[in-house]
Amino acid sequence: MGTQGGRAAGHARVAASILDADAANLGREIRRGERGGADRLHLDVMDGHFVPNISFGPSTVAAIRRVTRLPLDVHLMISEPSRFVEQFLSGGADSVTVHVEVDEPKEPTLRAIRAADRAAGLAVSPQTPIEALDPYRGLVDIVMVMGVNPGFGGQALITECVAKIPRAREFLVDRPLGEVHIDGGVNRDNAELLGAAGVDILVAGSALYRRGRDLGREVRLIRSLADEGWAISHGAPRVPRDRWVPVVVVERERAEPIRAELGAIGIPAIVVASEERPATGRREVLVPAPAESYVRARLPDLMRPPVKAALASGARGQSGIRSR
Ligand code: DX5
Ligand code: ZN
């Protein structure tokens, strides 16, 4: 991920929504986001049918992919995501989120996203309860809680939506690297509240791109206020998701099957030579810090021979967003 603009050590991350950026100078606006230290770009696709507005489509996403290394979260506010999902995947989206309210089967679309090794998301509009997600348990890496009625930037956060954030986190309990996003109405005045509720990714459009704003300062404020909100109400800072921690040291030939099994349950792992002295040739398995306790609790299963690695083939390797 980008380090321009000073990477925060905390947990919360800011996704810059370019919906209200200067569309005639999109490249420049994206560089502004990068230089300002935005962690991701959030790309709003609208079809004039699911929402009363039209934005852009797959070719714009692909064009953006060519000019930035920031991860791209694609938010589909369209009635038939299944028709277009492949184009967004081949265009280089790192995650694709579809609305749970669309009137077509969502499961095949979520599976297609996972099959492409990208993160699959479901978005919930303000009037939709989190329970609407229940049929999709185990298929989702991102829950995007809408803070406004989808369609336009620059609206005020509907504060009732904040109560859905902890419930979204509960929904992802078996996905320790799953992410809760809040989209719409985010700014420095409500970032602390949103952080306290447990959000991982704060999507901000007009708060960053409105004329005259110091984008970098807004990104830093939103991120640090969200972390502070969490710390004030929970006492301990959240663990950054991009820190890797060792969970086990094993014989060389056992490391790869463990890595494959972790991948099958959505947890990326890396295998490195153990630093034991004298050198033993054993391997150390590392996972992202937020998944540590989840993995440790399951180690006895993961280590039990014969390993179930064969079952893991074809499963998605990673939950959440790939780093670039
Ligand atoms: C709304 C979009 C949001 C929007 C956020 O339908 O999904 O991503 O761009 O804009 P702000 O931050 O201005 O509410
Ligand atoms: Zn959005």
C-alpha cells in the first residue's frame, strides 16, 4: 500500500471516493489522493436505475487501475451486478461490493469475485437491516454500511446507521480479516463516533475533495480520530491489519500445507525461514496481526496430519484487500 503522505500506525483506513472529484482532471485528483495519504480509492458505479444518478463504468475503473497502485474498492450501485462483475474484475478492482437490495441472486456474483481472488462485499442501504445479510454468511469479506441513501455525495450522515457497525462486525466473526466500511457522510466531525463503533474503513468523498480542502490533513484527521474513538471506548488500540506476526514454527514440509489451509479460510499467510540458532531449516508461518488469536485457537486443527490442503485448492487465498 502507498506510504505517501505518511502512513498511520493505527488501524482505521481512509478510502477516498472520487465521485465528487474534478472529473475533467481525474488523474490529477487521484494523485492528490495518493499524495494526501489516502489508503484506497473508492469507486462509485451508478446506473441511473438502482440509484437516481449515473457515474462511470468498467472502462473508467480500468483506466484508473493503470495510473495508481492504490487498492481499488468498487462499489456497484447497479441493478444487475452479475452482468458486469467480470468486467470490473478484469479491469483491476481489488474488491467489488454489490447491494444486498438488488433483485437478483447475489451468491453467484459473490462467488465470482472470490474466485478471482478479490474481496467480495455486500452493501446495506440505510433502510435495510443487517439481518438481510444472513443468507450470505461465509461468502462476504466486506460489509459496507451506507451512511446515506446511495446516489449522491455531499449528504449528511444518517446517525441511526452507526448502530449497524457493531452488528456488521459480528456478522464477520468467522472472517477475522473481514472489513466493515462506512460509506457516505463521513468527515472529521463524526470519525471518532464511527471509530468507536468499530469501523475499519471510512469512505470519504466531499470531506476530502471539496474545493479548498487540504486533502492530506482531512485524511490524517479522519484516520486518527477513528482510532481515538476506538481507544476511548474500548481501552486498547486496534491492531493494524498490515502487521505480520509469527504463529508457529514447523518442519519445512509442513509449512506450505498450513499456509494453504489458512488461505482456504480467508487468511493470507507468509512462510519464512526460522531464525532458530543453530539453524534448523524449519519454517515460521506469519499471519496478519488481527487474525493472530483466531489462528492460534485453530492451530491444533491446522497442524493435525494428514493436512487437508488438497481441499483448499480453488478456494480464495485472501480476505480483505490485497496489498500492492
Ligand atoms: C454515495 C456514494 C459515496 C459517496 C460518498 O452513494 O456511495 O461513496 O461518494 O460521498 P460523501 O463522503 O460526500 O458522502
Ligand atoms: Zn460508495
